[in-house]
Amino acid sequence: MEFEGPEKKLEVILKKPLASLRKNDGKWDKVVEAAHTKIIQTKGNEWFDAYLLSESSLFVYDNRVIIITCGRSQLFKSFPVLLDFVDKSEIDCVFYERKNFI
């Protein structure tokens, strides 16, 4: 496994809200597993769902997804899995950040 470095953040912003985005029908488990991490706990409210991961956090809104990881997780590998249930045409912006690289 490669070391991607310290804290990394992937943010995907949609053009319009997608009601099915917040439904956890196993898709978020697949996304974080692709990054070599796992969901430990989930909390949600009317605005977003928060997932505590073994190596940081996942936040899911109706119009965006933010994944923050650190350590040996490979956040970049989660993006293709996310595209399995979000059509590319629905995406407005994608941001990938890591320490010393934006």
C-alpha cells in the first residue's frame, strides 16, 4: 500500500441536490473501503450525514460529499467508486487537497 501522506480532502459538489445521495444503502461503505478505511459511526440531521471513519470523516449533503482522511488511506481511489452512483454530468466541481499539494 502506498502512503498518500498526511491529511487529504476530496470534495465533490453537484450542480443540483440529489435526494438519493444521503441514502446509505451500502454505497458509502464501498466508497470508504476503496480508500482503505471503514465507517465506525454515523450521525445525521436534516442538513447532512456525518460518518466517523477509521481514518477521519465523511460528510454527505444533498448537493456535496466531503471526505477527509489521513494516514495510509488512499482517498484518490474512492472517486471512481463514487462515480458508480453519481453521474459525471451531475458534478459541478471536484476538489482534491493534501498537505503541500492543492
